[in-house]
Amino acid sequence: MIQYLPILAMMVLAVLFAGVSIVAPRMLAPSKPTAAKSAPYECGIVPSLEPAQRFPVRFYLVAMIFIIFDIEIIFLYPWAVVYRSLHAFGLIEMVIFAVAVFVSFMYLISNGALDWGPARQARPLAAAMRTTSSTVRRHPPSPEPPVRPAPGAGAGEAA
């Protein structure tokens, strides 16, 4: 029991520090709320309008990619440390895990998580509406002007 005393002391100190960090500012800080203090602040400019559009889904897909690879690294390091003691079972488990990570990565790529370029020009008119894969409204390209016949090639002339 005596060997756990330093761990217990660190846990008590951590809880005490967290509690003091939460309670002390509420008791010691001056509290004079004003409209200026409660207003949103961004670069000194008070926002007058709501944002023009929501963030595209791609931002969240990229965040999912980072989380997937972070989790993979977290599991690969301890596995590599104890690899020799796990034998074939450890290898099979890691192959299953790697396949699951690869399948999720392929799913994200197929949903356009890494397509950050401009929209393709040849899109059908239905692309002007929002879809489940994009929250950004894209407008169809403007129609091309009608082609005029060359001079002297009118419809009334005989060939």
C-alpha cells in the first residue's frame, strides 16, 4: 500500500488544483457585465451579419481522417513494443485493425474528403441545389451566347 502513496498524493493534488482553478476566479475576479463585454469579438470588428454559409462537410471529413490516423498511431506503438510476445494472434488482430482503418479511409476519400479543388465546370443543372455530400450551393455555369451564322450564309440563299 505504501508504494501507491505518491500516486495518491498526485491525484489529490490534481483534483485540488483543478478545483481551485475553477472556484478562485469566480470568487476573486471583478464581475461588472456590460454590453461590450458580452458582445462577440473578432479582430476588433463587431459582426453585423450572420455567416454567409455553413462550413462544408469536407472540413469534418478531414477532421475524421486526422482522428482515424491518430487512433491508428496510438494502437500501433504499443503493438510494436509487445509484438514478439503476441505471435500470430497479434499479427492477425493488427491486420484486422489496419483493414478497418483502410476501409474507413477509402470511405472518406470516396465522399470527397480530399477534393479541395474548384468545382468541375461540366455539372448538370441539378448540381445547383444542396446535396448530402456538400452544403455549399454551387451555381450552374451561365449559358453560352447563341452562335450567329457567318455573313453571306443566310437562310434564304440557295446553295
